[in-house]
Amino acid sequence: MSTQIPQPSQAAPDTTRIHNIGYRAYDGPRLGRAYARRSLFSQSLRGAYGLGRSAKSKVLPMLLFGVMCIPALIFVAVAVVTKQSKLSIEYTQYALYLQVVISIYLAAQAPQSVSRDLRFRTVPLYFSRPIERADYVLAKFGAMASALFILTATPLLILWIGSLLAKMDFAEQTKMFGQGLVSVALLSVLFGGIGLVLAALTPRRGFGVAAVIAVLTVSYGAVSTLMGIAFATDNTGAIQWLGLFSPMTLIDGVQSTFLGAPPGFPELGGPSTGAGVIYVLVVLALIAASYGILMRRYRKVGL
Amino acid sequence: MNVTMPGGYVKGSSADLWKSPAADLGERLSSRLPYWLVLLWSEKDRAVGLTTAVAHTTTVEGVTVIATESLSKRFPRVTALDRLSLDIGPGVTGLVGANGAGKSTMIKILLGLSPATEGRAEVLGLDVQTSGAEIRERVGYMPEHDCLPPDVSATEFVVHMARMSGLPPTAARERTADTLRHVGLYEERYRPMGGYSTGMKQRVKLAQALVHDPKLVLLDEPTNGLDPVGRDEMLGLIRRVWTDFGISVLVTSHLLGELERTCDHVVVIDGGKLLRSSSTSDFTRTTTTLAVEVTDSDTHPDGTAVLRAALAEAGVTIHAGVEEGLPGAGHILLLEAPGEETYDLVRDTVAGLGLGLVRMEQRRHHIAEVFRPEASPQHEEVPAR
């Protein structure tokens, strides 16, 4: 036993004696900042599906994951049984049809990911360790986007495997599958960013849930209503710009311009290529803005 | 000597290993090698540790843990720290000040999370401006406020925090189990923390600060909200962090009194300025006052008075003062005991009178005396640089 530690000349109180089992110093590796960031990422990603948390918190994400996949399984079953030559749904349309499920998932999990740390004031503990603000934001952002990607890409994978089982054209299906993946990847990052920003604004989880639902569904409802009004009043020039004001129609605009997807409102037509470029720029700007706002949000939280 | 435990732990303070060339090599290697290989290495290291440890038994002394040089922090409205210069060595150091005296600001700066307006600070020889991440890897922090999510268990939470400090998954789990046991959490550690008492929560907060085996822990008001028993237990635990674990401690408090038993050194700041920086060891340890309490008997209805007379006759200096507010106050004799022989004399005198000896114990001076203007002569003040 090392003897350089000065022994106290007065005894510690007896109440603490029972813990005296000998202290072991840690001499193993310390893996540093990048490892801590990865650990936070994986913990957050697992947490987004309730893994490593209570049984109760697994129910909703797993249920929503099931709801996302069941239609895909039905489409596949129908296609295989009736020997269709093409799936009755486009890969790129899938997320659009099931956007309510995605919104509910995001509304439930984004506050879970960030509001808890704020509410229970765990954030200072993170920042008293080697990770920096950017590491925390990147890990949380990445985990949320990855969770959404798992949610939205798994049904596409089911569709693609189903299309191969139904012996559809491999090259064509794979290309469309790829386009679908790019589309949902973009959607995941955009939605993840928006969800986290809204959730991080308040330490109250309920407000976070409400804010995410409101922003996603209300904006989509408002934009599609305005599009309808513009169409009815023959104001067709405005239609392609209205889509810029809701996250879902933004993704729709991008994929119908560049990813071979049919526009969300076929009778209205999609944006022109020039407008499509604007759509892409707006999506990227929103993602960057989400990151920037999150970084700002956590500037004051450290300790 | 060092004994390597399964899982790559080395028993005993790591201070001697810091100096061991083999351990140094091992450390450099461990950043590049897979974990299992590192384990093999620390097995090998055992033999080396046996021979080198003894030579470095005193290296921990005389090293500066925290040093600040005219450190200032000014906010638009307030000056939180005003040209503060400190030199804090290993051990338990108390940072005392009223609320708003700049204690928390100081901790933020020491963790490299908030830049100083002026001056510089070093923690474990690392500059806070440039080496924040390295400092935070070697330092533990226990915040003043509540910081525990109620729906996870202490084990899960501390494992996660250990990984945030860079510990590999297996080591994080092993150290979590060890650390929680050291702070006194047993079966409760598998239950969600929402149901914990304040005392248990404080222990988890301390455990997460210790789990990565830091060289220094910064404890912000660790006794806040605890009842007197919990307070005593927490203070005892803090003392053990240094005496048993070899981890230096900086503990803040707004109560001077509660630090007297715990700290080797006390720094008092007020309004961001250094008020006093003193060693407490002379006052709390090497006191020569002996407290004696005896029973009464049939032959001597007032045992205390008889003993007082008998001891005075034997040439023992008896203090006139009477302790107040303690059990047996008024029945306790305080006397000067310069050496062992006084203890024997007291024992023999009590036995000769046929009285029962209830207690005979060393009394400590109170830290408050340190800060009184007419402080006692053995008071050794360490002036600020």
C-alpha cells in the first residue's frame, strides 16, 4: 500500500466506516472527447427508441415504428401475391403519406432527448467533462436525425426487398430506392433539427411536444390550404413558392424536382427546376440555422 | 506497493505511478493499443510497481494543485472576482464566502468554461485558457444544484457519466460499482433516482464526480439541504476522498464552521477578493487541550469538583472556561495536556478517587478562532502572494 497519503490524526466519524473497502485508482485508458461524443450519440439514439430506459418509454417509439412498417408490409404482400410489375406506392411518397406518424414520433422523442437534460439540469455535468458545446449539439442532432432515418428508411427497405421478391426490375427499383433514401435522409436531418430547436427552447416536456406537433402539422395544413386557394383562384404562379413554408412541402418540392418523385399535389404540379434549387437552399439553410440556434441555446447553459 | 486488480485497476494512489517510467510508457501505449492489450500491460506493470513505489512516497507533497494569479472576472454590472491570487496544494481546501462572493465563478473558470477577464489560472499545472478539455478530464465537478434525472437508476446514470469522461464501457461499469459503494449506496443504486432522499442524491452527485478517478474534485456546496447527520456523513466522506482515495478536494461552503474538521486549508473570499488564506491544521489537530468527564460517587457527590482540586494539586493547568452547548456541559474539565504523562496522571487520579471516567478526549480548537483578529499565537497564516 502506498504510504504517501497523510493519515488523519483524528478519526473519521464512525458512520462512514462501513464503506471502507479500499479505494482502487484507475490507471486504464481515457478515450477522450471523440469517444465521449460517440457515447452520447449512441446513448441518445438508443434512448430515442426507449432502449436503456424504462419499459414504459419503449411503448410509444416501438408502436410508431410498427405503424410505419405495417403499410409497407401490406404493399409488399399485395405486390408479391398479385405478381405486380411495380409497387403501388412510390418510395419517395411513403414518408409523405405517413407524415403524421413521423410528426408524432418527433414530437415525443425530441423533448425526451434535450428537454430532460435542461429540466433536470444535467447539462452542466456534460460540460464539466471533456466534451464541448459543439460535441453535445452534434451528438444530440446526429442521434435525432439517425433515429428519424431508421424510422423512415426501414419501410423503404421493406418495400425494396419486397420488390425484389416480386421479381420486379432490379435496376429500376434500386434506383428509386436510392432516391427514396436520399429524400428521407434529407427529411430526417431537417425534421430532427426543427424538432430539437423547438424542444430545446423549453425545459418543459409538454410544451416541447405541443410545439413540435403544432409547427409540423399546422404549417403543413396552412400551406396546403393556401395552395388550394391559390389553385382555385387561378393564382398558379404563387403555388410553387407556397411550398417553402412548411417542412414537409419543402422536402416534397426537393424530391419532385431532383429525385424523380411525383409532386405531392399532382394537379398543382411541382416547382420548376429554378424554384427547386431554392427549395434545396432553403432546406440546407434551415438545417444550418437549427444547428446555429442549438449552439446559441447551450451557450448560457454551461453550469 | 501496487497490487493489480482484475480489470486493470491498480490499488493504491496513482501518484507513484505517475512517476514510474514504466507506467508512463504504459500510459502512452494505452492510447494506441486495444483495451485487452492494455490490461496485459498493467499486469506486467505490477512487477515494476513493486520496486518503484517506495521511492516516490512523498512526491505528492509540495505540488500545486490550483494556482491563480491576479485572477479577475468582471461582468457588466458586477465584479465577481477581483485580482485573486491563490496557491492551493494537495489536500482538502475549503473555499468559504457568502452567497455571491464569487465561489461558483471561480469553479467555472477553473474548469475552463468561462474565460477570465484578467490574470491567469492553472489547475494541475495546466492553463485553464488553453487546456480546458485536459483539465476537465482530470477533474471532477459536483454542482450545487440538483442535476439527476429522476427516471434512471444511479448505476445507469453514473456509468453514462463515466463514459462521458472517456472511460471504456467495461471500466465505466466497474468503476461505477466501486464508486457508488464508496459513497455508501448499495441496493438502492438500481432504483430510479426520483425516489432518493436528499442525502442519497448528494452521494450520487459525489459519485459522478469521482467515477473517473480524477486528481482533483471541485465540490460546490456539497452539504446543502442536508440534516446535521447527513452533513456530518458528507463531511466525513469528503475527508476520505483525500485521506483514502488520494484525490485533492476544493470544497465551497458559506459556513465556515462546517469546514473545520474537513479541510487542511481554508480560503475565505468576499466580494471576489481574498480575505484570508490559512492552514487549519494547527488549530484542528495539534491541540493540547484535554476534556475529561467523570461520574459522581457516594463519597464524592461532586466528582468534577474533587477531580479539579486533585489535579490542580498535582500541578495540571486547568482551563477556567466551560464548554457550552455540548452534552455534559458543566461537568467537563478542560485541562492542558502537554504530553503522555498527563493522560496517565488523570487516569491514576480518577482511579484513586474511586470515580468513573466517562470520557477523556482531545478537544479541537474551533476554526472561527483562526479568523478572529486576536487569533492565538500558534496561528500560522499563509499570506496571499
